[in-house]
Amino acid sequence: MPATEEDLLPHYPFSDRGDRLAPELRDLQRRCPVARVRTNAGGEAWLVTGYEPAQHVLRERKFARSALAGPDGPTQDAPILAPELLDAMGYLQRAGLRDEVLKALGRAQPCLPAEWVAQVTREGLDAMVEAGGPGDLQHHFAEWVAARCMCRTLGLPFEDRHWLAERADLDLTMVTPTNEELARNWEELRLYMHQHITARPAEPRGLLDRLADLNDRRRGLDDKQLSNIAALLFVTSYEDFASFLGVAAVHLLQYPEVIDGLRARPDTMPQCVEELLRHGVVLGNAIPRFVTQDDKLGDVSVKEGDLILLSLDAVNYDPDAFPRPGSFDPARSPNPHLRFGYGRHHCPGAHLVRRQSETAFATLLEHLPGIRLAVPADEVPWVPNRMAIMPAAVPVMW
Ligand code: HEM
């Protein structure tokens, strides 16, 4: 039987490594920045790879995210298990708990003094050095720093990190598990959070206990909603942060002259982190939105009920927004990347990631002056089929 036009639709997602933009995304961006694709769930969607249409979608309320949790909503990858998982900040706001989250993650970050973050970063690196070279920065730096920072901020026991990370990893796997396995895995994580919060001591151990205390007084969320949101906060924060630190390490170590510049001018680290955020490819999937009212994206008419997928990685390589987008330029200015989204759902963890990444990378360069990749960058292994792209290892010598 001849293939129909629909069978020939490109199959999203395309990215499986963090050191380069997938050629399919680059090609779509050039030819057709709003393109029809097939999703993992077997349906169709518009994949947006252009900066301008992506910003439009993120800005306009007619492109909604919470609507995707409805029973008839189109599916991107796996089914959404509960509506609060798609609109956590909305649920927290209506329950009067949003400010508490912003206080913990915002500019001040009272739980994460810079000296403490530098100290735990050194501890991870020392453990790597003690084990002998080549070492693995993904394990001893990216996952270590992300787990230390997020367990402390949320108030979770650090000794549970392996159990927690295993469940978070499975949740972000796009292909292997069945929907039943995914749902079972999530329920284990949710129950863990429920028990953790229920058994809390009088003195809060971190953000999750403070949210539970406040919620006891206001009763804005039921137990299931609160534990679902607690699990989401761990999964999204740990996975996205560990993924970014690993991908960024692979990038930075390819530019010894940039590293020399950072050592000579430590005050340029924040600008360099911005470029690492733009240049690293960290989204294995894409950010979804549901069209609630017909609109136009450039020449393309999108209709109520359509699914839109935003490839923020591709968007950050749009030559109309970033001159010479393929070049890693630590002095790039302006650098209006959309790594943390834009508008209503802009990532509340952005300050934390920026601040703690600056400290972690400054500590890495200072503590191990000879740090370098132990394999050619092309041979860094990547974990397949992940929503948050992650190196399987970052082999280094020092
Ligand atoms: C490099 C690491 C991170 C990246 C790349 C990242 C990226 C993003 C992006 C793109 C969005 C917008 C999603 C959308 O518009 O649909 C988002 C939302 C969100 N992020 Fe992050 N994030 C990171 C770290 C964190 C951390 C550390 C936290 C801490 C808990 C966090 C919590 C959240 C939450 C709760 C939302 C939902 C916001 C809302 O719906 O209003 N993220 N993140």
C-alpha cells in the first residue's frame, strides 16, 4: 500500500544528545519553523522551532497548558496522571502556597549559602579524585551537586537520593516503560512524599514541610494533590538541574580558552552560564500547549484543539534571534534565550539554577586546575530516550 502524506510526517522527538542540535531540528527550523509532526503517542502536533512563534505561543493565554490534562486532551508522550502535575504553580497559588515556593527558589535562596554549595561541590570532586582517573563528572559533579542542593532545599533526606533519582529517571524516560509501569513508579514516589510530609517533625526540614504546615492551616490542597506536587518538585528540579550541569560541563570543557578567561575574570561567570544555558541541548521532548482559540503562527493557521510542541533548544539556535547561533560565545549580549520558558509558566527554579551553577562551575575550575575531558567530545555517551537529556558519563582527567 502506498504511504499516505500523514505516514510521512516527521516523528518527534529528535534529540538524543546534548552537545549538538539534532540535524532534523535544524532542518525544520530553516524550512518550516512551524511544522506538522507525529508524536510519541501516535497523534499529530505542530512543532515550533522558530523563536518568534515560540515566544508568541508562550505569551498568549489562548495557548494553554492546563487544558492538556482534560480527558479529551491530545497526548504528547505518556498520559498526564493528575491535573496538578501540569499546573503545579497554579494549584499552589490558589492554595496560597506559591509565595513560599518562590521564597525558597528565588534570588535569596536562604537554604543554599554559596559557601555550603562550594563545599559540597569540593566534596564530590574529592571523592572522584580519590577513586582515581578517569573520573566521571556526571556522577561526581552534576548529579551530586543537583541532589545535594535539591534535597536540602526541599528538606528530603540525602541518603534517599539513589532511590529518589531512580524513580525520577524512570519518570523522564520516553520510550521503554509501559503507561502502567510509569503510573506505578509515580505512585511509589507520591506515596514516599506523602509519608515524608505526614511524619514531619515540629521544626520544618525544608520547603516541603513548610508547604505542608501552611496547607494544614489553609486546606487548599488535598493530601494527594500536595504529595503529587511534592514529587513533581523533586523530579523536575533534580532532573533538569543534573541534566543541565552535565551537558554544560561537556560544553565548557571543550573550550580551554574560555576556561582560562573565567579563571582570569571570575566575574564573567554569570554571562558564561547564560551562554551554557542557551547553547546546551537539554530537552529530549518539547514544551506542550493546547490551542483554545484559532490563531496564526506566521503563515500557519492553528485551530482550537490542536497540540503545539515548542522545541526550546531549536528556538535558542534561531539565527534571527541569535547571531551565529552555533558558536559558543561566553560574552554573548544580549542573550534572550528561552531555556526557562517565558511568560506565565516561566520556570520558578531559574534563579536557583543560575546562582548554584555559577558557584559549582567556579569551584570546579578552582579546585581542579587541570580538569579536561578524557575522551574526544564526540565519544561522550548519552542516555537514550530521555525528556531531560543527560550524559551517561562525563569522563575526565585532572
Ligand atoms: C536547568 C534546569 C531547569 C530547566 C532547563 C528548567 C526549565 C523549565 C521550563 C522551560 C519551564 C516552563 C515549562 C512550560 O512553559 O510549560 C519550567 C517550569 C517549571 N520549573 Fe523548571 N527548569 C529547571 C530547573 C528547575 C528547578 C531547579 C525547579 C525547582 C523546583 C524547577 C521547577 C519548575 C516548575 C515548578 C515549573 C512549572 C512552572 C509553572 O507552571 O508556572 N525547575 N522549567
